[in-house]
Amino acid sequence: MEYVQSLIDRGSAESSEYFESRRTVLEMLEDRGYDVVQHANLAPTLDEFRSRFGQHPNPRTLAFCASHRSHPNNTVHVMFAGTDVIRKGNVGLIYTQNEGTQIFKRLILIVQSRVTPYAYKEFKKWPFEVEIFHITDLLVNITKHVMQPKYEILTDDEKKELFTKYNLVEDNQLPGMLKTDPIARYYGLKKGQVLKVTHSSQLIESYVTYRCVQ
């Protein structure tokens, strides 16, 4: 009975969601090639996260920036929005909150409510790319599921070699993957990028397929 009691999380669900989603974002950026070690070490466990940010974290305190390891000028800013609906009028406020941040190439905005179509249009006007994730989509890292294959993003040269090897001319000659696919969103893929997908299990031999983002 004491063991079962020890497994019960007596903290707030709010802090748990922030912790899980923040951890997934750190893993996602690590997989994209960003240097996030310093941020990952700030609160590596749920208890340490709650000790640092409290049971009801202020979303603004969770924001952070990271630079790409291979391209230091390629920086990303991660920002957690509150529980309000993101409307056209809120977009200006979000932009103002980011004006004091170092220059970055990409903003990852984690929301807890819906984003209106008019707000989406406003985000597209910003001078940098904006990716929007709902917090519930980040509570679990989908790439770590036991049934998921291994994904590798081909470089431009590797893509050319692949096309030469199989006498391919057009991207649509490869199986497609939509930009809205959760895997494509996780890796921040753009149209034309190719994923090498390695399938393996105890029941089948390993085999490789390729998918091109449409």
C-alpha cells in the first residue's frame, strides 16, 4: 500500500503538463540539431521543475532560446501561451513580448486553447517562421513510441544521391508525407525534404523506405 501511495502524483496537473510538454520540446529541438543542454539541465525531473517554477507556473517564465549547433545564427525562441483563445488582437501582444528577445529565425508557440483563422493569418506576416503546437500534442514524444520506426532527414546531397540511384526526377515519385503530418511537424520539415525511414522489429527484418514532404 505504501508503495502504491508513493506512485501517486500529489502535485498539480497544470505543472505536470507544462513539464511534459517542455521536455518534449527540448527533445524535439535536440533532434533538430539545436543546443538545448543548458535548458534541459535546469529542471530535469518533475519535482525539480515544480521547485523552480511552482505548482502553477507562469507561462512567460518557461520561455527560452536555443541556437543550432551547426549554424549558431539560426536561433529558435520557445514561448508558452496562456489559456486564452489566440485571436487577431492577441497576436500583436505576443509580438510585443518577443521584441526584447534576441534576434531569432523561428518561434515555437505552445498554446492551450484554439487559434482563430484570423490569428493564423497575422502570424504569417511576421518576419520569422512561427510554429504553433497545442500543449496536449506535446505531452508525449511521438518519435519515442516503441512502434515508431527510425527517422533520418536526408541532406540535399543525400537526396541527390538517392534520386540518382533510383533514376528519380520529381519529388512526387517518392511516397509523400504532408507538412501537417505529426512527424513532419516534429522535425520542422519543409516541402521537398526527404525522410529515410528504417523499419525494424523482432518479427521482421529491417527495411528502409523514403518519404518526401509534400
